[in-house]
Amino acid sequence: MPAATRSATKQPKLEEVKGTETKDKKANESRKRKAPAQAASTKKQQTNKQPAPSKSKAKEDAEPEDADADADEGPAGEVITINRAPVLELWSSCVAHFLYPEVSWDTCLSVGGAIATITAVAKGRSIGTMDKPDPGEAEERRQKRKGKAENDELEELDVMHFKLKVKDGQAMVGDKPKKGNEPALRKKYGEEQYEQAKKAFEEALSNWKGKESELDGQAFKMYEDFRPSIPPGQKGWGKKGQLNLQNVRDAVGAG
């Protein structure tokens, strides 16, 4: 969301002005002073004679702008202004619960929080807002986590191509558990809008009953299609956009 340059006006020379002076300079200046005053008086009278626009006319003039504003906002409750991370967190949680209905909602919230965290870190590193780890150290930590997971025989949940180890009902991000925090997530949406978004996600996912495997391969692309639109790169980091629930239904489709 160039400065205009002002052209210089050529100033007349003193000798050019002298040749145009009249003998009755005072009278001439007096007439010049009166002329604008008379014009202003006439203009004022004309303005006063014009009838004021009626209330109905004023309303008609405002209607196009008001109608556009309403169209941008969409139906009440259908558009939610929010960051992308909470949208991905709730969507991932709902997808996890749809794919693994036997898993508790708390664990699914942990999965959603883990996916949102992993994605945010990857995004932050790609646009330069977060430092990238040393490749050698990162590989060493990965191998250590792999060995520990094998020894502990942790359960693994595959959600939207994210293979997450689960320990004590919580998804692991690196070697740390990611606790699901529904009250905090509700607060980011607002109580009513949280329920509206969750319901929209769950209803859209229900159309994929019997096609869970196919859904899992497409669910992240669906999120990319309906997620809030924000500026690219660092300009959009942490910015809010609009989540349109009708876009969710269109992106998820009928299965």
C-alpha cells in the first residue's frame, strides 16, 4: 500500500510591467479588488438557491459503495479474519481425527499443533526470518531421534505426508512433545468462529468417507487452496488474512 514536481512560472521583468500601468492606478486597483468580491457574492447566492439533496437521494448515492463492502465481507459468519497458522492447526487436527477416529481429540490437536509448528519453522527459514541449522548438527540430531524412537517403539501417525511419532498421547516435534491446547486455539478464532470453522472442516471431510487414503494425499493441497491470502515473503510473516468457509467447501469438494 514519486513526488509530483511543480513547474516554475516565468516571472515578468520590472520594465515589462511599467509599460502597462494606467494613470489612475488607485481606481484601477479598487475595481480589481471589488470584482472578486462581487463574483463571490453572486456565487454564494447561486449556491444558496440550490436545493439540498434529499435523504433518499443521498442513500441512493451511497448504495453502490456499501453494496461492494458487503460483498467483500461475505455472508455473516462465513469469513474469519485470522493468521494462517491457526487455520492449518485446526485443519490438520480435523484431518487427523478423520483418518484416525480411534485416536483422542486431544492427541489430534497435538498433531495439528505439531504440523503447524513444523510448517512455520520451514517457512521462517525459507524467507530468512529464522536461522537455518547447521547441516551436520541437524543430521546428527535426526539420527539420534530415529534411534530413540526405535528403542521406545513409539506409535507413528501419518497425516498429510507428515510422519509424526506419538508419545504419551502427544506428537513429537524433534525430541519434544507438542501439547494440544484447544483453549488457546479457540481464543485465536473467537469462540463462535472456532465452532463455525471446525464444523465446516468436519462436514467437508465427511464427504471423503471410504476414501481416507486418497484424502490424506490431497489434504495439504486443499489447505493451500482455501488458506487466508497474505502478501508473499517476509511482508506476509505473521499477517492476518480472510478464511472464507465457502472456499473450504469448494476446495475440499464432494470426495
